[in-house]
Amino acid sequence: MEFSRELEIIATTLRKSEKVNSHDSEEEKESETLAHSLLDMEESFKVILNELLPRLRTNNLSGEEVDDVLLDLGEEFRHILYHIQDPKYYRYLQVLDDIE
């Protein structure tokens, strides 16, 4: 299904939640921000599950190739974290930044 159609369907579903709608601003509907974030995270999860983890399941990678896969994983994690923190709905999760 086309991204814009999926976004529309998910945003419409999310608009049924008053908790989601409570984060709306004049400039932006939280349902659309949240839907976009969820779809973008889905893409990162697919890359991790279908490309990066399978590469680590082989025994024929050099140390440099392992480092490359770990770097790619880190970039996917960074992308996911951005999309967790972007929607106002999940801002309460930002307390995780304090853990070290």
C-alpha cells in the first residue's frame, strides 16, 4: 500500500483517541505526526530484521564488516529514537535520556 494511503488510514484511526487529539496544536495534528512516526519506525524495524540481523548471523564477516553492521544498526536505532521522541504523545518516554 502507498505510504500516503497508509498514513491517512492510521491517522484516521488515531484521531478516535481523545488522548492523541489532546496533543494537537494549531499547526499540526498529533494523529498525523504519530502515524508518520509509526510508519517510519516500521521501515527501520524491517531493515533491522530483514537485513542487518541476518548479516550478523553469518560467520564469514570480517571485523570491519561487523563494525559496519553495528554502525548501520546504530543509525537505525537513532532513526527509531527520533520517531519515538517526535510525537508529543510519547514525550513521557524521554526520561530514558537520564539513564546512564
